[in-house]
Amino acid sequence: MSKGSCREELLLATRSIIRAKGDNRFTSKEAIEYMKRNNTIYTESTIRTHITSRCCSNAKDHHAVTYNDYEALGKGEYKVINL
């Protein structure tokens, strides 16, 4: 796995997950487990923050810099906005 920023690594992970599933839905648990299996340097809390807040288009704004990479679908599920 690429050792870029957490956001870059997470985008690679989530795109790989949804490609394998054939469905544009993933959970934070799936993304965290995928990144851990691929020897990420990022902690679970950092990954979770990126998914649920920093990179989520419909999350409350708690960060100076945010991205619109994911959309929360409910029930802990997310989708990638720009495939």
C-alpha cells in the first residue's frame, strides 16, 4: 500500500473495497481492517476521523481543511463520491 497521506491511503483502500464488493458502500471497520492488513502507518482513530469527519461531505465541519471524498449513508455505511 502507498505510504502517502492518510487521505490518499484511505482513498486507495476504499476504492479497492468497493471494487471487490461490486457495490459503492463500505464501513469504517472494513476500511480500517483493510489498511491494517496492508501495513498502514496510521492509527485506527486517525483513519476513523478521516472517514467520519474530515473527508465526509455531510459531516459537521470540525476541521480547518475538509474534503468531499465520502458521503455517510447511515447505519455506519459510506460511499465514495468521486470514483
